[in-house]
Amino acid sequence: MKTIEIDDDLYQFIASQTQEIGESASDILRRLLLQTHATQIPLESVSVADMETKKPEKANTGSVFDVLSQQDLSAEHSVVGRFLFILSALARAHKKEFAKVLDIKGRNRLYFARSEHELQEAGSSTNPKSIPNTDFWVITNSNTTRKKMMLTEVATTLGYNSADVEKIRDLL
């Protein structure tokens, strides 16, 4: 097995293409490249943007555990990276319902928004980050305990039972 270095955005794209638990990055790339090859497009002419527009729309699975790969999650070395990865997986699993996260707020703080500007206007030192492969933004300068609480609220809002909420929270 060979190891290669790839840019973060490319890795996020590959991870966003996970279709089953435990699917490795190699499996994902193989599937994507075989799909691309099957449509007779020369591989050297395919960019990440092309892959994003050509990917088949996956049905709403209803569970983050269907789209979240522990292997891909463990590749994220920072808490913020794992936090964004989990939120992205939740958004993929709950495309229609994910907008409910906009109602999750702190006592004096906005946690989620549709734009970086909206979060910056709502408070100082928010360090907003885009949730990969979504139109949503989240604050990231809170401590790990607060991030776990935010994941707990997101999972609860999306309808997970208490056992699954704990599993999602503990992924961070």
C-alpha cells in the first residue's frame, strides 16, 4: 500500500462520497474512478468540481451511521476537523431536515448560520467555518465540551434516540 498526500479540500470531497460504513478512501476513489471511466470521460480531464456535479444523488438515508466512516473520521487529527466532518455527515444523512440546526443557539451566541458574515456579526471571536459540502456555517472557537454539546443538540434535533446521540457526541 502506498501513502499519498492530498489537499484538505480533496480529502473532504472523497470523504463526502462515503456510501457505507467502513468504506476506505481507496474504495471510494476506485468507485468514483470506475464510474467516471464507465462514462468514457478521459480521467485527466476530470476535476474535483466535475466529480461533484456528476455524482449520483444519494437518497436521504436517515442515519448518519450509514454515511459516516470511522476510518475517515480517524484521519481527522484536529477536534475542529472531526467536528466539521461529523456535521457534514449529518447534513448528508439529513439533507431536508438539516436546516433545523439554524434554530440551535447559545444563551448569547449564534452557533449555525447560512453565511460566515452572519456568524461574525453575531459575536466576536467566532472563527466561523463552512460545513463541508453544505451551505451552512458553524462557529468553531468554542471548547471541545461546547462542540460536543452542539453535536448533541444537532443529533437530538434531527431525531436520534439518546443512545445514538451519545454515540455521535462521542465521535468527537
